[in-house]
Amino acid sequence: MNKYYDVIIVGAGVIGCSIAYQLTKRKKKVLVLDKGKIGGKASSAAAGMLGVHTEFDGDEDLLKAATKSRDMFPALLQELNEISGMDVEFIQNGMLKLAFTESDQRALRMLSAVSKDAEWIPEEEVSRLEPRLSIRNMGALYAGKDGNVSARKLTLSLSSSAVRLGAEIKEFSPVLGFLQDRGKCHGVRTQHETYHSSEVIVAGGAWSRAILSTAGVDISGYPVKGECFSVMLESPPIKRTIFTEGCYLVPKQGNHLLVGATEHPYTFDESVTLGGISRLMNKAIELLPDLAYGHWEKAWAGVRPKTERTHPLIGRVPGWEGLSVASGHYRNGILLSPLTGILMADLMDGNEITSLFRLGGKNERMFEK
Ligand SMILES: Cc1cc2nc3c(=O)[nH]c(=O)nc-3n(C[C@H](O)[C@H](O)[C@H](O)COP(=O)(O)OP(=O)(O)OC[C@H]3O[C@@H](n4cnc5c(N)ncnc54)[C@H](O)[C@@H]3O)c2cc1C
């Protein structure tokens, strides 16, 4: 059976759903296909930090993009709440990124100089803000505007809002290949159906490389598995998110505290290992001894989509008409989802992405600035 859409999106993670939402707001006829459930992969595994200052050290363009995307959250969440009725548990609790060495201190001081809303604070101030932290530090970068959401609920509220505005989402419909004719992509095929469209966007997270390879397109990138766990506490021992290399503590609504995350590159394995979780536990209790009194809730794992340069790939696939990609958001897909949705909707409206993440050159491996 032939069906026609303006835009088909492959992948119903936070990125695919954010794009679908922005496109349906602009009255486009949109179909999203996922091989599994909506938000069933990385977008449900994420800690949900909106941490502008966690990764983008020294990259002013990415820092600006991340800040812009984070600042879109309050208005976007209000919109989504009005349409879907869902609460995504947004809290703007701030983040402390701790320094333990002189080189950490130098890097974080430099970051505070380029960031418009993070400041360097000495150890005494860290202890005043978070007295339950045990470990000695050499000060911290304090980002008061950073916060967190439930990543799973954000994805579901984007998808459900897109559906209310007219998008179709089909779960358990793996895309097996593209409909193509002389360099023009005009749809996709699943096992039992073909779907036609003017534009196809691949938002398949860590699977985007495999999906695009069926069209002979090679994007660099690889999966990075991450494990997390959560505990419940009588009362929250910290207010702010505590970020260190190898372990972060994220206070969630309702006295839940999330601890993440391990990093295992080049694997699609989503199992939780005792080694991974016990290393996280040791680091977390060393940072915050009260965690030892936490009641165990659960542990989980997901696969982050990474590119060679940590930049996401957002734009048209060179050499192709009607084929684009929005993928490779690595540890920041939740944070960057609002901006990615807008950039891709602009692209579908005929406005080239002139800002941060345009894909340049034929089959180029990275996006240029
Ligand atoms: C442990 C962990 C912690 C994280 N913490 C944070 C955080 O605190 N803040 C933050 O901003 N980011 C965080 N991230 C990163 C974030 O989760 C990802 O960057 C983001 O979810 C990527 O979204 P996505 O939509 O590109 O990918 P995904 O959510 O993986 O979605 C891709 C979708 O494509 C579908 N798909 C694949 N192949 C096909 C096919 N052939 N046909 C149809 N559909 C297909 C999959 O089923 C999947 O649903 C974390 C990630 C992990 C694993």
C-alpha cells in the first residue's frame, strides 16, 4: 500500500520526536517509524541532565548551542504540557562540576570565563552549598541555571504532542531501506510496507550509521554504552547535581537520586553489569556517604550515539536530495533536543542550517561548523 507524507522520520527517540513535534506545529504531514517502542532506547536511559557545562569545555559554539537549547525548555515544556497534559518533572536545581586537580581548576575557570551563566566558586562555598558532600575538592564551576527532566517523559510528551497535532507514529516498524531514484530519496520501506515522502530524516541514534549504510552512505560514529542506577532517600542529601569525571549524582523529583554513568565504547549490549554498577556505587558513596542509606530502586543501561568529534550530525546528506540526518548527540541528546527539532524543521522549510552543525562535503565524516 502506498502512503504519502511530507516528512518521514526514522527513529522515535527524543530527537525524532522533537523534530516530529516541530514539523507538525508547522502543519507538515509527518510519519515516524521506530523498530521498537517510542523512546525505548537511549532516550529512556538518559539521566535527563540539562547540563550545558558538562561536556562542551573549550568549544564556544557548542556551548552557545547548548545554552540556547537549555533555555528553550521552560517555554517548550509549558507548550507540551498544554497539548499533552504531561509533566516531565523539570527541576532547575543547578549543577556543581567539581575540580580535583590544578588542571581541572584551570579548565573550569576558563569555562567560567566563556560561559554567560556559570561561575567559579572556591571549596568553602561548595561546602556551604552542599554540606553533605564528603570529598575534598579544589572548588567547582557552579551553573545555577542547569537542571534536569525525566528523559523518558520528555520523549513521550514530545511524541504525544506531535500525534495530537497530526503526526503518525508506528512502533515495531523497522526501516529496512530507502526508496531512491537517481540520487533522490523519496521514502522508505519496512518489511510489509512502502511509505512515500518528499523528505526522509534519519534520527536512529546509535543505529543511524547502519540505517544510512543501506543507502550507501557512511557516517562515522559508534555506540557508547552507559549504565546508571537510582535510589530513594528519606530526604534529599543534596539539592544540586554533582558532576565529576566518571560519576554524577542527579537529584530527581520525589527524593529519588540517580547515579550515572559508565562508558563502554563500541558495544550495542544493553545489559547491566555488576562491575559497572559497583564501580559507580563506590564512587558515589565516596562523594556522598549518605547514599549508603539509600533504598535501592533499579539499574539500567542504554547506548549513546557518538561521532568521532563529539559533535552531533545535523543536516542534509551530501550528494542526496531528500535525505537528512539528525544523530550523534552522544551524552547530550536530551539537552540538545529542543534546538535540534527547530533546526531540522527550519531545514525542511528550505532554510539551510548555517549555524553550528551543517554536514559538508560528499559523504563527509563530520559536520562542519
Ligand atoms: C546512561 C545514559 C545517560 C545519559 N544522560 C544524559 C543526560 O543526562 N543528558 C542528556 O542530554 N543526554 C544524556 N544521554 C544521551 C541521550 O540519551 C542521547 O543523546 C539521546 O537519547 C539520543 O536520542 P536519539 O533519539 O538520537 O536516540 P535513541 O533514543 O537511541 O533513539 C533512536 C531510535 O531509533 C530507533 N531505530 C533504530 N534503528 C531503526 C530502524 N532501522 N528503523 C526504525 N527505527 C530504528 C530505535 O529503536 C530508537 O528508538 C544519556 C545517555 C545514556 C545512555
